[in-house]
Amino acid sequence: MFTDTLRRNVMRSRIMADLWSSDLFEDLPDDISTERFTELYRIISFDILENILTIVPPEEAMVISMNMDHYLQIELLNQRFSIDIMDEFQREFVDTHGERLPTDEEFPELVAKFETEWSSTVKDYLDGLTPNQALEMTFNEWKETSE
């Protein structure tokens, strides 16, 4: 299982390069091509992920990698739909529950319940998909185009 977590770093580093390397193209010296820079970005991202996930205990590496996968999928979704899904979630949460929040003890349960309902509700800003559907579709599209 832990080995599978490390193997996925190839995919993670490719997503990271696809998402963020182009933001740095304008600062490239003329003698470095964007393709070469993207490849270097991917290699460096991979090495950093490998270092992080191999210096912590395997249980922590699993949690870190799961959170990283979720974060990268959200970033792909944000790019695909030109939105910030976390801002949308927060706005809809406040619209539903108001500015006044429950106690610290009640808050996690309230957010979890809202997230469950929210993530399976169709959103216009996701072209009529639910957040869960949009995350899955966006990630599958990325996999198809990157292979």
C-alpha cells in the first residue's frame, strides 16, 4: 500500500507541472524552452514529494498523499471551470447557515453534514454537475489527455 502511494508521485508531479509550471514561463531565460522547463519542474516536484513521503512514518505519508491528491484534484477542477470551489463552498455555507457559527464542538459536525449535501447537489457553475461528479470528470479528463 505504501509503495502504491509513492508510485502515484509520478502522476502528482505531472499534475503539478500541468497546473503551475506555465505560470513561470514569462520569467524563463531565452535559452530554456518551456518544454524543458516543464520537465524540470515535474522532476523537481517528484523529488520533493519523494523526500517528504519517505521521511515521515508510512501512516503519515498515506494521509499526506491522500490530502495532496484531493488538493490537486480541486486545483484541476478550479482550472477547468475557472472558479475557486472552496470559495463557492464557503459562500454557500454562509448563505445557508449565516455568519453566526455554532460552538467549536458543533461546528465540525455542521460542516461535515453540509459538505455531504453540498457535494452531491448540482451546481450551475459546474455546468450542471455535482462537485463530486465534476471532480471525477475533471480528473478523468486530465488522465486521458496526459497519457
